[in-house]
Amino acid sequence: MPAIHARVQTDHASRYLQQLCKHWSHRFAVEFDPAHGVIHLTGADCILDADSDALRMELRATDPEMLPRMGDVVAEHLKRFAFREELSVAWSATPEA
């Protein structure tokens, strides 16, 4: 499945992971704990992993043309939750296995 990924430097990765998952749980199926989350968006899955200094995000979609827009949506929401810090989200293609 086509995918993109990003690693976002932050000391608050777990907090943002949980905020993103709770935010979208009202519209989509979501599974999460403080270190890992999956948001089943329409036509795509967003996989989140938090460690002590970064939030790792991966978007997988059935239609590769959806990925840039979905990446923008996820990044916009993350930045909204992290308004106290200046986060940089740079998506790149994930090599297919």
C-alpha cells in the first residue's frame, strides 16, 4: 500500500498522539495508547508512534493521490494542537516492502 512518513521532533509526542486520536475518534475508528495509535481515516490509515523526543507518523492509502492532501490534514491538526511550539512536518515516501 502506498505510504508517506514523517518524524516530528517534540518532547510532547505522547500528548499529541493522544490528542490526535481522541480528536478523530468522533468520526473514525481509532485505537491508541500513550505510545502507539492508529486512526482509520476514510481511504487511509494514520499510524502514530511516540517516543521521548519525536512523534513518528505514517499514512497509508489505497489511492496514492490521496497522500499529499491527507498529509496536509494530519500536519495541520498536529500543529493546531502544538500551538506552543514550532513543529516541522516533512513527509517523505515510505519504500514499499
